[in-house]
Amino acid sequence: MDMLKGEQIAEANLTDWRKLAQGLHARYVVDDFGAGARFVAAVGEAGDALGHHPRVSMGNGYVDLKLVTDDAIYRDDEGTEHVVEWVTQQDVDLARRITEIAADHQFDADPASVSDIELGLDTAHSATIAPVWAVLLTGSAEAQGRGTPSDEIRDATARVPNLWFGDADEHETPRQRFHLEVYVAPEVAEQRIAAAVAAGGTVVDDSNAPSLTVIADQDGNKGIVCVDVSAAKKK
């Protein structure tokens, strides 16, 4: 099934869901753990009917859901097809059904609270070092390149954050190579950045804002607040 572009996701108008990194994310506020479990069971039945299921994380008072297709099709500029992990129409269809189920259970969505963390590592040798990180993070060499045409490391069971490699020039002086990427809903990005600055951080690069805003702590360590503006509903 073909992957959906950002504007196609935006046009779907999924009010409970936000596109973060590769997938659709939603948080529902539930009465208690038992109510959450019953909600998840209903979601499971809907998933059975559609032949697709979300990833689920839950606790006392909330249920977090992520929808993503493991075998979406991406076509590069030359027309070559790649199997990637991304949002497809089946994710949109199930997201709509889950929204209906939540309404039936009288559970409210809290889309502003969703987030996703990825690791970034700047290197000039991703193909060389990726096998090390694949087995170190997941225990499996097959995690390298899984769901992506690059060397990115993705665990099939989502136990650990994705690790992607950014291009970097050769250099001798030691410098920070790892950084965190924090994906948030578009409506809270400005607030998140302001809070980080109020806590002592500094915006060191906002040239790609609001998609990417680089923030450094007092020691110079960097993190990036990320927003998928292409999939956000246009005002």
C-alpha cells in the first residue's frame, strides 16, 4: 500500500491524531486502568475487522496509540520502490474508527500531549557503524535499514527509539554527535521551546522552524524540537 504524503494526511482531518515522525499518534484520557483495558479491547476488535492494529501503551488514566504501516511503499525520484515504515490509508481508516470508539466510550482525546523521541547520530560513515548500533540497540542486525531505504536503525517491536544518521564531514576535533529529536504536536511546539528557554536553554538554530528548532542546554548539548508541518491541518 502506498505511503501517504503530508498533505494527504492533513486532508484526512483526523482531529484526535497527530503525525509525529513516521506514524499517527493519539492519547485518550480514560477513567482508570480497567476502562482503558476495555477500550483497548474494543480497538483490537476494530483492528481485527480491518486487518491492522495500533501499537499500544497504557497506564492509569491514559491510553497512547500509534498507527503506522510496516510495509508502506515509497517511490524515489527514479521510480524505484522501497518498503518503508510510514502512514498509509489503512492507518487513516483505523484512526477514524478508533475516534468513533473513543466517542462511544465517552473518552476525550488529548492530542497536544502526544510526543515521540528519536536519536540522531552525525557521521560520515553510517554504513560502517550502523551494524554496531543495530545489534547494540536491538540485538538484531536486521534492524539496520528496516522500514527505511537508509541505514537507520528501527526495532521491529519499538522497544527503543529509532536511530537515524545525519551526514557529517570528516573532522578531528571532538564534538557532539548524538542528539535527541523530540516530535511534538504543532500546537504545543512554541510552548515547548519557550519552556526550554525559560529553563536555561538557548535556541541556536531556528532557520528551519517550525519544522526543526535546535536548542542547546547550558553545556552546549543539543536537542531538536520537531514538527511535521506538512501533515498539520491548515488553518
